[in-house]
Amino acid sequence: MIRRKHLFALSWVMCAAIGGMGRASAQAPVKSEIENNTFSIVGYDPDKQEWGCAVASKVLGVGAGVPWAKANVGAIATQALTNRDFGPNGLVMLASGSSPEEVLKKFKDSDPNMDMRQIGIIDAKGNTVSFTGAKCSPWAGHKTGKNYACQGNLLAGEAVVNEMARAFEDTPGRLAGKLMAALVAGDKAGGDKRGKQSAAIVVVADKTGGRGGANDRYLDLRVDDHSEPVAELARLLDLRQGPKQKKKAALAPRPPAQEIDCDTFSIVAYDPDKQEWGCAVASKYLGVGNVVPHGRAGAGVVATQASVNIAHGPNGVERLAKGMSADETLQALKESDPKIEVRQLGIVDAKGNAATFTGKDCIAWAGGKTGKYYACQGNIRAQTWLTIWPRHLRRRPGPWRGV
């Protein structure tokens, strides 16, 4: 029997440079296209000012490629023969004032493989558009309505998107619940006709009352490999909300926090041969991957933990992207945060320089260790793991070396 107190969450994130980064000639380029035959929904809550996406599929880790969202901008689901550039590039276009129809037209005009793409877009005001390419695997189609767009390909039938739309319209309460209800309805209607494997839900909200937040992730939950991924995702959402939050969700929800207690252990690292940056983290905290790891290809990676200042992740990555070293970034974050002594940070910059920091008020045992191209750090853990992880980095060949 596994005692519940020993259960923990494990997450890792990796980003890789694309083009012009001096990769070894034998390395295959990072693909911007991937097959994501799936069903998804993007939605908007005008009352709570939330945007989000929910998705399920018979592929591993569908949440890594399909859903994209930004507070006060909108949400995008890009799937079928997925052009992953559609996600971040589409959000940039929406943020600059383009409508969903205008964004879709730009994609159509620039992408010669558009007949194999599927995409759903919702903007800051809830305007929607959905598109299904003529060569998407049947059954493939979409349906839009007030404040939502649902779409799918390689489905059991049209009933999947119809039931998703009905569930979203009929379910009261917060956006997360409406998106989850739509995903459950699509799953019950047959979903992906190949079967089930993964599911994800993302909801973003401005945490600063309109002033613009460094981190807008209100909810980011993923089930990467499971026999019943939608049911498991619904269970995680229930855990995330908690019994008190579930009762109050429709009336007076708690705003997203800028600080979260996330006691954990993590490692940030860099592979100079493959030009890859990444982070792995484990914790007794639900959804640790939504909080700790932040990274960008060509810039570096930041792990923020202990009493987490949510802004340190994206702000740290932005500083790295502007050319600051790991040490300079760490110093800047320390100087800007009066509560730095309850924080823990690990940083690797674009060149693999590493820095780690453990505040003196972190819960013991707490500490960190740096080496060539890595930094590992943790709190409320046995001290021995600091020697185990670096040893694995030295001994194991290949990317991420089996850590």
C-alpha cells in the first residue's frame, strides 16, 4: 500500500532553440508541426474575465501543444497536423488588435498546409472563429457559439462537438467548470475514435485588476498518460478547487494568488550540444508544473519555489532573454523582493551559467547546489538528493541524462 503522504507530483519542461542557434549539424531540427488528432474547446467568461481551453486526445501529453491562452488577449487551440507556431503567434496578433477572423486569414495566407490544420480562436471580448481543413481526418468539424468555439478531428462523430457545445451552454458557474463539462460531454459522446490517453485544461485571468500581470495562469492541469484522462482531469480539478471553493465557485471565487507555498525539489539544466534548456520538479503539491518551471529557448530556465513569488518565473525569463546572466538575474530578483528570504530559486541562462538561492527563512532542510550547466535546489527534503542528481547528470549520456 502506498501511503497518501508519500504521493507527489512530478513535472518537467524542456525548451529547444529553433534555427540559428549553432546546433550540431547532425541534430534534427525542432519540429513546429506535430500530429494532434483531438477534440477541444476555447471559451471566455465575461463576468470573471477568464479565458481558457480544454482538450483531450489519444496522444501523449496533448496539453503541451494544443492549448494557448493569455489574459486580456484570448485563447487558441491548434490541432490536427498542428502548427505550434499558431498558438504564440496568434496570441501576439490578438494582443495587437486583430480579430479572430483576421488572425485566421493571416494563417491561411501564410501556411501552405492549411488544409491539414484545425484551429479554434477566441479573443478578449469573446468573439470566436473555428476552422477545419479539408484534409483533416474524419470525422472532423467544429461549432461556435456565444463565448466559445469547439472543434475536433478523427472523432467518433459529429455528436462529439454538438454535445460539447450543449454542455458549455447549459453548465452554470465559472469557466473551468464549463470547459470541463464540455470535455466530459465530448468524451461520453465518443471522443477521439482511436481511444483515450491525455487531457488538459488551462484558464488564465488577470491577477492585477487590469494593471497587467507577470503570470496569468489561474489554472493549468494536465493528464499526460492515463486510461481515462478526462475523468482523471475532472478529479484533479475537484482537488484544485477544494470542497469550500466548489461551493463558492459560482458566486464569490477566490482570486488567483501571487504567492503560493510550493515546497519541492527541482533541477534546471542546459545541453550545449543540442541547445536545450529544461527543468524537472517533484512535490507533494498538486499541479507543481503550473508553478515552478519557467523557460524560453535561447534565454534560459527559472525554477521558483518554497514561498513562491509567481512573478519571479516570467520576470526572470524576461531578464534572461534581454541578455542578463544567471547571477545578474538572481540579484535583480533579490533586490526587487522584500520577502526574498522565504523564496528559493534556481536559474540557468542562455550559456549554461547557473545560480541558485535559498532564503534563510525557508523551511528546513533547504539548500541548493550548482555545477556545470545545472542548478538543483529543494526544501523540506533529505539533504542526500543534492548529491544524487548531479551524479546522474555526470554519468548518463544524452539529453537530460536520465535524471
